[in-house]
Amino acid sequence: MQRLLYASANGRVRVHRLLEPAARSGWEVGTADRLIPMPAGATLMQLPGRFPLGRTAAGPTVRLEEGGALALAAVLPPGYLRTWLPAYDDDGRPPVLPLYGYAAVASIDGEPHVAAMRTDRWSAWNPMAEERHDVDASISAARRVLPGSRLRQHLETCATEYRCLTAQNLFLRRGEGAIPVSPACNAACLGCISEQWGDVAPPQTRLAFAPTAVEIAELAAWHLSAASANFVSYGQGCEGEPLTRGTALVEATYRIRSAAPDATIHVNTNGSRPDVIRRLVDAGLNSVRISIFSLDDARFRAYYRPVGYGLAQVAECADMVAAAGGQVTINLLTFPGISDSPAEIEALVDFIHRHGVHQVQLRSLNVDPHWLLAQIPDKTRGIGMRAFVRELAKRCPDLRQGNFTRPWPVIKRSPAWASSS
């Protein structure tokens, strides 16, 4: 039996003896199903200015106001997908919530449970792994080898203050290493975690300089010189859009590929510049992850607020990498009630089949739920996130679903366009 979990006025977690919890999917309030015990690395967060919503035995939804009660939500660790949003009410306009992926919570048998499902496992992304204790020592070692590196200095903050796992992996010299490259962007995403426009403070500091090709390649070479490292990526949460740095990025990629012929060189991108993607593939890029919130043009533009590009360019970027034999991954920014709506599922399945997508990474969009819903046109109704995952697996049997980008073999043949260029 689920019971409502909430925070008291002094911040203590409480279990309501009578009320069952409500949960939200898009614009609708219901009851979360198939909750799981709160995993290691998850965090309970109280939501200021928001009243918990519960259900009585008879079914009606009621607002809990006693004793200054506040709604609770969970923020999940990597490898887990949120299936329901927290349900709450407010008076007027409370402050916009910080940019986290809020998931519904409940108490079952006195223990906190979350509306989530496990989507991926990879020890290199375990925030609780024993080697995470070695980050400080690894940073000290990097300072000795790269004393003047501006990128190394920037990533120290990411690895320690923000506890970014990709930045930590760079210093630990294992798996995917972060190489931020761009301070600028050609979109103004509602959920951008490094720059915002007045509604909410970003949780991270954006890269404040444009590193040179030499600086980018130097840091990549140091990371990749370790036996346990074979993977670098451009396009981190602490920067803008990497494809806006075409010239420097292409030169850096040539340098990295020349020094590390077997490495995975990957870019996380909004898919706005097919011309740059083509040059990067020619230079040695062999993997791309394209961020997608919606494949409906109106919702796409409402979320990304793009400048000078649209879904046609996104599709062309995927085509470029797929045609060359590289890895094409979608970073699906999921939101219950929107991502699992039938029209969005149809559009996603069609995109996967048309553009050679190898993997869909299921990420919980970090954003204030009510704030986002107020800015999205055309209300949708979802079939449930678990049902969405099953439907995607059924209709795209060769697709990998997960949460992490895997290494990819180096492209051994010339791209199709090379003979005509």
C-alpha cells in the first residue's frame, strides 16, 4: 500500500497515515504504478511553495496543507528513467524549481520508493563507485602534467563542485572523458543547465572561453594515453553548442585521431550544423549523440528556441554519421505525458528507421514540471513511460535502449561523399 511521503515545515520526511500519493503525467494527475525502492545515489528533495497532493480511500485528490507540509520528489542517479512526475499544488506563482529531473515518490512499508525504472548499467558511470574517492588525487596528477591548461582548470570545478561524472572520468582516465569546446550556443533551451534567461538560475557555470584546437587535442591526448581510456566527447552540460566551433573542432579532431587511431571521438550536439558534422567525420569523428525533446515542430521550437536551424538539419546530421558508418545516438529528453504520447512515439519510431539510429538514451528532462507545461503548445496524453519503453523495443527490435554512450569502432572506409568532394 502506497502512502503519501512529504516534508514537514522543518524539513523532516513524513509519511501520511491515511492518504495515498498522487502523481502526474503531463497535464493529468493519477496514481503512479510499479514504484521501486529508492536506488543508491538518489536524492530526496523538498519542493518549496508546493503542497503535496494525495488521494483518499474514496478516490478524490486532496491538497495537504497541515503544518506547512511541502511536496517531495526524488532526483535519480544515472541509469534510471523517471516514469511519473511529482503531483503538487501551489498558491499563485512560487519560485521556479531548479533544473533537476523530479520524479514522484511514495512510502511503501515505511521505505521511500520512486517512480522509476532501471535502463542501463555501466560501472564507469556509477556515482557510488570506490574509484570516485580518487578524483582529488587524479586532479593533482593532472595539474603536474598540464599546469597551464585552461580546460583542465575549468573541468576541476565540474568534477568537484558539480560532481559531473564525465569530468571525473577525464581525470580518472577511464571511459568517456569530457572535452568542453564552446562558450556559445545557437539555441536557448528551456532546460539548459549552463545558461538561463531570467526564470531560474543554472546549476552550472558555462565555459567562459573558446579553447584552441591545440588545447582541445592536448587534453584529449593526456586522457587517451591511459590504457583504461579510449573515448573523448565534445558537448558537455557546462558549454554551449560544439558545432558552432567548426574550424577549431575539425582541426582538434584531426590531431586527436592522428594520435589515437583506435579511440572513439564523439560529439553531443543539437544537430544544427550538418556541414560541420560532415567535416568532423572526414577528420575522424565516429560517434554522435543528438539531443531531442520532441519531433513535433511546434514542441521542438517551443523547447529549443533554435536560431537558424530546425528538424531538417537534425535529421541531416544523423544521416551524415550513419552513412559514414559511425554511431548515431538520440539523447531523448523524456517527460511523462509528452514523450510517451502516441504521436511522439510514431515520430520517434519513424526517425529511428529513416536515419539509422543505433541507440536511444532515455534521460529524464531536468526542469520544473509546471513551468515547462505552461510553455508547451498542444496538450498531449501519454500511454505511460513503461509502456512507451516496451513499445519502442517492440517496434525497433535492433535498437539499443540505455543511458550511456558506448565506444564505437573507428570508421574504416571513406564516407560516401568523399569521392565527389
